[in-house]
Amino acid sequence: MIRILVIAVCLAACAEPRDAEPREHVPATYHDVQASAGHVAHVGKVACAQCHGDDGFAPPPPEVCASCHAKTTPLHHDDPTAAVRPPRCLDCHAFGQDASIAPWNCMRCHDQAQNHVAAVGAHGGEQCGDCHHPHSTPATSPRACTDCHADRETQHAGLKGCRDCHDIHEPLQSTTRAIATCAKCHTTQPGALRVDARALSAGHKTCTTCHQPHQFKPRPCTDCHANQPIIPASKHTCIGCHDQHDGGKPRACATCHTQTVTHPNATHAVEGNCVGCHPPHDRNHLAQANHHEAVACTTCHLGHPSHAKAACLDCHQAHGPKPAVAVALCAKCHADKQKTTAGTGHATCTTCHAAAAHEPEKRVAACASCHTAEATSVPAGHATCANCHSPHAPKPTKTCASCHQNEATHGHGTKLACATCHRPHGPNGPAKPPTCLTCHADGTRKGLHSVHRDCASCHTSHAPAPRDDRATCTTTCHKDRVKHEPTAIHCATCHPF
């Protein structure tokens, strides 16, 4: 009977209007908390003293709830081994002024990391009670992902569930998380499935740039590279030429074009590089059946100096083997030189122009490379071969008289061929002029000629006449006859030859 009376008095005190003067033993702060969910649910059903005790209205101890709610404790809300304060009923059930304290308003705390529990990202807007049961065992019993995500494709390279790639509360739109998730498997996969850090580049910052979640086929490259046309599109694809998992690095054309011979005379800038002539993304050449017809060869290659730009294909095929430099090939342009060298030692062009079809003037072999005997036997003044010879007309192009005009018009030059006594170089012909007696034998000499054997004392080969004046005779041989007939002009007047 006394217990019932106490409860009635307490209820009457708690139920007073807000503007009424509170009973002396009920604190004025009750007016601020009486509308809370906890007080609304308990006042009128439970005596105030049952929670607050008999010594005023001090905050109830944490364990007081268990006196009535034994079935809902212990609370399976947190890891009991965590080094934090264990959760209390009042953390979720409001008895105070803070209206945000309410069951299932979990994001009031979990929008931030809680000790070892990361902040809730994904599913933060869903009903926590769908998966979490803080007063039941097990405390966590997630629903099947497909209950909400039935439209998502989840089969990926043998994986069977969403949890293979996702955490229930993973951060939303986290690039770092997305990369780490893919790398978890793909850095250890064999063959083409192995993808490492090279796959990420300036244009491919994350895996999801190309691989949209739940759409495991990559996006078309043209979604981003619409301004990169392909030539010809019927034969090439983006990933056929580019390794998308190596920063878009292009593959060598020879990977597919194994039968195409690289042009042999490419400059160093494009040697072995097909794109020097076939720009793969050049819109201006998409319709060209033969790119070489539209671009001058000399754009990439050194040209033969005597060729017009369009004449390169007279000797070369765009993808053919290196042309054999033969007389017939050179004669397409140099027929005149073929004619003058026919039957000579200069008939083969590469004898002098060795492998220098594009720089013939810079790499001409020296005459001495073949004509060693001639080069080592030339007399003074004859060391330059081109003074008498043309490489394309090996027979001498000049006569001796071209240079030795005086000798050709005096003395022996008027009667004998120069080669009778001289040679321009060896090995054939006289190395030095023969003696006069070679032709002027003793039996043909008359008078004093039979006595005087030193022909050079009176004659020179190219002098107009012998020196027969008195001064010559008395100063060369007959010095003892200086006073002999001093008035005589010619000794031969009296001493005939």
C-alpha cells in the first residue's frame, strides 16, 4: 500500500505542467528532460526512485537498466577487448536534452572513426538495423548484397561475392582504396591478368578510368581519345598497338608486321620506326592507300643528290629489300657513264662509289686504292690523276702537249711520240728517257760525231738546233782552245760534224 502511494506521488509531481511550481523534491531541470524518449517511455510505469535512488535525482548508474532489461544485456555493440569505455544504454537511448541520442541514429558517432572502427562510408544512409542487432546474438548478420544490388554483375575472374572487392562500410569514392583493391589480386596474377603500377599514368590515374565497377569489359578508348583516329581502323585497334597496362606504351609495328622489311636507308631519326612514314593517328592520311605516294621520301631519308624527290622509287620499294647497286640500276640515270666505262676497269659503279648511292661525292674511293703501281711511279707534276683522266673515261682525256706545249713543238717533240722517251707513270713505258745511242747508233754518226760521245754537251732533246757556237765549244770541252782562231764564230766551219 505504501509503495503504491509513493508511485502516485512521484507521478503527480512529474506530470505537473511546465509552468507550474515544481514540488520541492523534484529538480527544476526535469522540465528540460521530461519530453525525452526515455522519460516518456518510463514515467508512469516505473518509480523514479527505482532508477534515481532515494537520495535525490542523481544520474542513474550504468548498470541500473539491467534490473528491468536483463534480456537485452549484455550489449553486443562493441569489441569487448577494445581499450575504450564499454557502450552504455544511455549512449543510444536518450534521457537528456540531446535529441540526437536515439536508437539507430548510429551515424551520430560513426560518421567519424571510433577507435579501431573506421568511419562508416558506404551504407551510412541505410537502416543499420537491417544488418546490426546490438541486443542479439550474433550482433552482426548482414543481408545478402543482392537484396539491394540485384542489378550488379559480381562474377569477376572467379570471384564469387561482393566482399571479395568491397568492405561493407568502405570509404566512398576513395581512389586509393579502389587502386589497392584491384592491386590485391592483379599484382599476383599470371600472364595478361598481371597488372602492376605501370598501368597507372597521367591519363590512366585509376583502374576505374577504364574499368567501370561491375562492367568488367574496359571502356572504349575513344571515350577519352576521340581525337586519335586509327589508320586503317579495319586492321588496327588501340590495344593492338598500345599496352594499356604499361602507360599506353606503343608496341613495335614488327610485332604484327613480321614480313615487312624495314626500309634500309632510313635516317637515324626514324630507323626501324614505321611511324616515320605511317603516322598512326594522322587524320590527313586515313584515305591514303600508299603513304609513300603522298610524302616525299626525303622527308625521312637522305636523297641521292642528282635525284628528284619523286625518283627514289626508281631504285627502291617502300618495304622491299635493300636494292643491289648494279650497273643496270645506276644506268637508269647514268647511261652516259655506263657507255664510257664499258670494258674498262671502271665498269662496276661500286668499285669507286662503294655503298654510297646517297652520298656519291663524299665516299669516292681514291685512285690509289686500285692503281697502286701508277700512284707510286708518277713523276713530279703528275700526282693528280684527274689532270689527265676522268673516272668515267679512264683513257687519258689530254695529250702531253696540253701541258708541255714547248716540248711538243721543238726538237724530238716534232718527230717522235712523247711515250718513245717518256711515260706519265708506271709500270709500262720507259722509266727515264733512253740514251741517244738507242736511236743514233755509232754507225750512223759522221765526222766529229764519231769522236764526241757525250750528246748532251751539244744537244738537248727539245732544243730547236744543236749548240755549235764557238763559245759553247770552248767553255764546255775545249777550254784549251780559247785563243784558237779568236775571230771564228762557229767551230764547225772548220771542224765538220
